[in-house]
Amino acid sequence: MPAPYITINTEPSGSVSAKGASDDLSATLLKHAGFQQIEDWYGRRHRLPTTTPQANRAATATHAAEMLRAARYSVDLDPDLDTSRSSTPANPLGLYTAGAEVLRLTDQIRAAENGAGLAQAVDHLLHPEHGVLERVREALETASEQITDLDDEAYALADRFGFAAEFVSAAQSELIGAGSELHRAGDSQQDHAEAQTQSPSPPDARSAALATSPAVDRAKASSALGTPSPGVGTAVRPPQVSSPRTR
């Protein structure tokens, strides 16, 4: 007896339902995925709870479809509920898995927020034994040797790969010690910003003028002698002339 044909789609009301699961095995798989079984005059049906978050509906429907198909059921899954179509593939570059890894490394470098994070990401490029550059250099050198082994007349092509390996080696030599320098990237700007926040504010023009005023200097000198100084806090009185005595 052929397995029943099961349809999982989104109804006009917005709820996700599975129809056609009339046997116990398919019903069990749907319930295991998170569907609730409903028995009414339409027959046996399965529907996701209305409390299921919108973000989880497609994932639950896709999981249910995968289990049913593994059990050899024919499943028609709504494309809008099929996360295998909408999600980013594990390898966006297909067969070029090495290129995909370097692409992810590039994203890590771009996302670095400080010198330490940048150095950690770049280390995957520059590590002298396991870095990307060393693996590329080794691969180019091996390709040159393999070309010679396969065809000793293709020495010109082998030399091109050998020269490319030397160029990568030169790049490695140019970047020796760059990792430790990357740790300090951005430190000078941070130190400058901290110095600006910690430096005292310059005196205003009035304070500077008072500090250099001759009157203030006289006041300081008089204070040291214990006598008041004219011009600072005291009024200057005119000299008194004594009147002649009358005989």
C-alpha cells in the first residue's frame, strides 16, 4: 500500500496545517515535530499551535517534512515554509570550500573591533606553519613539482607555479612581525583621547590677566611686608596739610 501524500502549507488564516496524515506513523512524526492533532468532521488533521512564534513555524514545518520524507512519505511543503530554500547554504561557493573558508576569515577581519581582535583573525593568514599564506605557498610549490612529474617538457608552466610560490614566500617575509604590531593598532588614538579627557582646562582670559597684573604683584609684596597696598582693596587718600596755628 503506497504511503499517503501529505501537504504542509499555510492556511488563509495564517495557521500552518498538515493534511493527509491518516495513518499512525505519519501522525506520530508530525506530533513529534510539534504539530497538534485535530479530529473533527474534516477528519484527522494536524496544525501548529497558534502560540508558535512566527520565526519557528517554517523551521518546524521543514523539520516535519524531512522526517516524513525519511519515512518514505511524499510531502508537498509550502515554499514559504521551506527553510532549506531560504537559508544561506553552508558553503556559499559550492565546491570551492577553501575559498569559502577564506571568505569567512575576511568577514572576521572586517568585523574586528580592536587591534587584538584584528591580530587574532589575521593570524589565520600569517601563521608560519598553519596560516593561509603558507598553505597557498605549499600548494603552488607542490603543483610545480607535480607538473614536472607528469610532463618534463612542461617546465615553463612548472616554473610559473614555482615563481608564484616564491612571490607568496616574499609576502610572508614582508609581514613577519606584523601580528604583534596589530595588537597595538589603535592604541595611539586611544591614548590621545585619554590625554585630552585628563588634561586640565586652560585658564580663562580674566584669570590670566589678573595673574599678570602689576596691582596684584604690589598686593602680594605689601602682604609680605604687613602693609596694605594701594590699588587692591584700599582707597588712596590724599595727603593732609596741617593748618597754621593761630597765636
